[in-house]
Amino acid sequence: MSQLTDLQKRFIDLYERSYRGNLYTFTPFLNEAEYADLLALKNEIPANAYTVSGGHPVATRVMVRFGNPDEFGYVEEFPITVIQIEPVSKKFAEELSHRDFLGALMNLGMQRTELGDILVGESCAHLICTEKMADYIMQNLTRIKHTVVKTSVAKDCLLDVEPKLERMELQVASERIDLFISKVCKLSRKECAEYFAQRKVFLNARLMENYSRTLVAGDVISVRGFGKFKYGGVIRTTQKGNLIVEYDRYTV
């Protein structure tokens, strides 16, 4: 394969440490591009040598655990904590966005690798983070913008949360992935091509650089900055030969 990146060398080191020492090793939280770098190491790291978790079923940021329970004879849980964040007074609370929560965490000096997804709901948000940083966050995160907040370890297991999907339809000339993304993300063909070139498009969790690839029902497309979509396929054809396709937009 092509020359390994520093991150890929780190993956191999974690895998070899786990294999030699008969112990589990963990990555920090990875974004989609970083996880795609791991998937590209299929000849160096076997698929059964690691498992992945992001704290909920459709996590964008995930942690990797190297080690095989069948070989080790025991399981070590992922060092992940879910923190619930809610306003002290709902009456005076602002409407806070994902960016507001992330900005407040960055102002605490947090590294992005310590933070998983931030799931923003109507009355509260859930932050997925590394276990070692949970206490620090809960002691220091007291305000987001002008809203005073309180934190607690979430009682409900987000692993059981079903993804929230919004069914939508779209008219496209063909099922090429670049045409789909152009329409869904409202990008010009040139802008869409730049997203592929900048390694910002992922198909079924793998980096996708082939912008002419034909989508099939069940494909999950992720575009950095625009979200995640599950392609449903063609539902009808217009009189002019264009395709009406359906897809689900992930809202969590």
C-alpha cells in the first residue's frame, strides 16, 4: 500500500501491543477520515482484531478497542462516559446549538479527541466523552453562552437509542453519488468535486474518492459539514427520464 500516515502507524502499534500483551488498547475518539485510515489497513490489521463504539448506534465519532474477547477470555468495556447537560432554569434557557456546546467545551481547554458526539435534544443534550475527562467536564462546565447549566452522568444507555431519520425525496439525473450529494447539500458540481478531493465524503464509513460511483439502496453517505444520509433507491421515473429517489436524513 502507499506510505503509512503517522496515525496509521499508531493504529498498528496499538494493535501489536494488544496482540503481544494479551490486553486491550484504545484509541481516542476518531473522526470519519481517521476511522477510514484504519479501515484501509485491512492487510495489516485483521477485522476481528478490533471493535468500535461511539456510545450510540449511528455515532460519527468513534473509539476503537484493539483486542479479541474470544482470544483473551475476558472483556474490558470502552472507557466512555455519557454526560447529560441541561439548563438549571428551563424558563430562562437559550436555544443552544451543537456549535454552542462544542464551543463551551473547547473553551475549557478540551482536546477534540477526548470528545465523541454531542446529541442536542429539546430539553437537554448528551455529551459522549472519554471516561478520564468526565469529572473535569462536570466540575467546570457551568455555562453555555448565557445559559447556566448542570451536568450529570446519563442514566439512560444511549446504546439503546434508535437513530432518528427523516424520510425525504429528491429528483436526480442518475444515481451517481456526486449528483446525489450536489442536490442534497445544495452544492455546485465543482464544489462537490472539491469535497471529494478534500477527503470529506464517506460511503459506508469508508473514504470515497470515486465521485462517479453508483449508489445502491442501503448505502450510507456522510459529507463532512452536511451530515449523514441513507440512500433508499429509485421510487419512480419522471416523464423526462429523471429519477425520483428517496433517502433518510439522520437527525441524531
